Amino acid sequence: MRRIAVINGPNLNLLGTREPYKYGKNTLDEINGRIAAEASRLGAECLFFQSNSEGELVTAIQRADGTGGIILNAGAYTHYSIALRDAIAAISTPAVEVHISNVHAREEFRRVSVIAPVCAGTIAGFGSYGYVLALYALLEMGNNSGER
């Protein structure tokens, strides 16, 4: 069974109440439930982690090395955390960067991602469904590499 790490950064624990017009009304637990259900349907398992602390996120990324992939919503750390970028670059496990909102249609500073160059890809603007899209992408990448 493929294991996928789903790692969420700062303020994502407030989903459902934090700017719902921008990030939707689903809580992080509801989103994780949707991801877990789809993963199970596809024969995979998800490991969920959320922290507001940059160091804890670095540790979570390092611990996810050797899984089938990482779905990462780094929140605001996306735009300036060299520590997260280096953690992703240091491991062999592919990561997909996810954003609930379309960061390219927002403030100028949100359009820059320091982690994108070391991620397998980026999914943005599809709401919480972006996590499921990232799951599909990682599972497909594993299938194409001969990994089962």
C-alpha cells in the first residue's frame, strides 16, 4: 500500500473559519477525511500532519522521506522558507505543492514560491480539491516509475 504524507503549514488549522470566501468552508479535518477516503479507494494510505512551526514542518518533510510522496501546503512559508525548500531538496521523495486559492491571482508576494523549483509540481486555485488532484498526481507518478 502506497503511503502519502499530507503536510499542512501555518494557519491551515483555521480552515472553515479563516476567510471562508477565499479558502472555503471545509475544515482541515473535513478536507483530510476527503483525501483519506479517496486514497483508500485507490489503495493508498495518507499520513496527516499540520503545524504552525517551520521547524516542525522541516522535521515532518524529513520523516516523510521514503513514502510514496508528499502533498505540501506550506501556507505563507511557501514564499520565503529556504528551510522548507532545502528539506524538500534533501530527500528523494517527490512533493507536490498545493494552494487552495489561486496564488497567481492574488497579491504580488504570493506569486513567488521558493519551494516550487524543488517540487514535482504545483496545484493552485481548485479549492480543497487540489489536495485530491495532488494525490492522483503522486500515485500516477509512482505508477509510471514502476513503483507499486
